[in-house]
Amino acid sequence: MFSRFNEIIQYRGTISGLVKRDLRGRYKGSVMGFFWNLIIPLCQMLVYIMVFSQVMRYDVPNYYLFLVVAMMPWLTFTDCMSQGTVSIVGQSNLVSKIYFPNEIIPISTVIARFINLLLTFILIFALIFIGGLGFNFEALLYLPLVIAIQFIMALGITIILSAVTVYFRDVQYIVQMVLMAGVWVTPVLFEPDMVNGFLASILAWNPLSPVISAYRQILYYKEIPDISSLWIAAAFALVQLMIAEFIFRKLEPGFAEEI
């Protein structure tokens, strides 16, 4: 397995090329080009601010910020799932004609989505600064760790889904339905202690919950996140990534034939 990881690292140039093609190609032919990667998240944030500060009023101070700091990472995760699930199928010409570790296709998809997330954080920081809400710079030191944990978690799931979808195309539609429900079992719109019963149990077992909560602790509450929960999430993400690589290697020999 580690030899495979070394091989993937040797193809880092190919990964970089695929990431650049992804970021530029999504809006190829448009006037704004790459800048749509920044404009679209900005428009999403403005919509959330308008709706949740003017239309839907919650008894949470600065609810728009409470929502945005969790919603943007959640949208990145869902984008990884929706785009990554069909990444191998969508690059069928490369898979069937050129040899390379096929994992680099979903890997490049996830990297591109997280570059968009980093651009989104520039907007979030600007929003916090303009609103005069301030920062806890000690808490901000934990932000790269949270991003890294979410990245590994998204990568593991995306690698599994991309491989399984080659054999079962219905997976992409199942993923879409699961993601629609996922926002209600992840602490994006609310805190875990705002709900109880069965939903609270699902939130507690959701491995993404401590990650999303950590974003909110750092950027909204300006607190150091719950480290013990983060380490559990990190351990889960690493084990999941190793399982994902094992499953991918088992399914990979049939890709060319199935595609």
C-alpha cells in the first residue's frame, strides 16, 4: 500500500495538471474564467446573509456568520462527493488508454474543491473583519488541522465512490439523495445540542460532525476546538483512507472493461 502512495506522489505533476484543468475548465469560454471560483461562493454567502438576517430570524447572534462558517465547508464536502463519484467514469479516455495510478483522478477532484474552499475562507475572513467581529489567533492555528482532517475524510469517501460507480452507475444518484438529507444530520444549520432524540444520535455518530463544529468553534465562537473529538475524527479519516485504497485496488483491474 505504501508503495502505491509513493507511486501516486511520483505522479504529482499529473495531479497538478488535472487540478489546473479542473479549476480552469469548469468555466472555460466564460469572460470571468477562473474568477468564477471566487464569485460563486461570494454570491452564495450573500444569499445566506440576506435570507437568514432579513427573512428567517433565529435567536442566534449574527446567525448569518454562524451558518456561513459551517455551510461553506459542507458545500465543499458535497461538491467532492458529487463531482468525485463520477470522476473515473468522466475520464474514461484517460483510464482506458494511458497508464497511471487511477486514484489521481479523484484526488485531483478533491484538491480542486479544497482550493475553492481556501478561496472561500478569504471571503469569510473579510466578512468577519468588516463586521468587526474579531479573531482568536490562537484558535486560528487549529484551522489548518481541521481542513486537513476534512480533506482526508473527503478523499477517502471520494476514492471509494469513484471506484464503485464504475460498476454501479446508480451510485451517483444515491449519493445525491444522501447529500440532500446529509445537511440535516450534520451540524450545519444548528448546533448538536439544539436537537434531541433520534436525530441527536445520528449527529453524534456522524464522523463529519466534529469537523464542522470545529470550523464554527474557531471562526464563530473564537474558541480552541475540541481536540479529543478532532483526533478521533482524524483517526477515522486515516483508517477510512486506507480502506478506500484497498477497495480501489481491488476494483481497479476491471475499470477499462467496465468503462
